[in-house]
Amino acid sequence: MTILCDTQAYIWAIQQDARLTEKAREMLSKSEIERYLIIGSVWEMTIKVSIGKLKLKVPIDSMVEKSLSANAIRLLDIKLFHLKILQTLPFYHRDPFDRLIIAQALSEQLPIVSSDANFDRYGIKRIW
């Protein structure tokens, strides 16, 4: 099985936050599951750190590099066909980074690990 991790779930997982459900924690830790984080999530975290909306204990570049390696998470690049899907999405969700995650999940046919119930409106399998 292959899954896509949304930004918040990724942050909660690496910070071992109690808000991450047991099911989500299991999906993000099973070695037989292929895990992806979109490069847009790294971009989102970088922006939030720079404007003070996200506090991290270590610099974002080293945190991401270490956590991706330690957890066998791969980065999913943004491709033109992802953007084609993105431009056709209905506006159930207004957050541009979440919309990108949704577009990539739809194009790659991947379930998303996310607490955001708005994702359900796009017909995506959401794991939480």
C-alpha cells in the first residue's frame, strides 16, 4: 500500500504529538507501507516557520532530511498533470497547499493520512 501524508499529520508524527490517531500513527510507521510527503508540504512548513506560525526545535531543512530518512518517507514532486487536476478542483477547500495535496492524491490515486474532513468531499480515501 502507498499513502500520502498531509502536512499537519506529518508534523504531528515527527513531533510525536498525541493528536495523531493510533490508526494514522500505525500507517505512518509500518515498514511495508510506502509513504509520501509532497514537496508542497515542505514549502508550506517553510513559509509558516518564516512568518512565525510554526515553531520547530531544529531548522526545517535538517528536520525534514532526518525525518524523511528515518521514517522512509519519500518526497513527491509537483508535476504538470497534478496542476491540471488542481485547476479543476471545486473550492470545497480554500487552503492552496491542501488543494495541492488533494490534486496530487487524486492524480496518483493515493489515500491521504489527514485529520481534515474537508478532504472527504473530493472522493479521496482519507485515513484518520
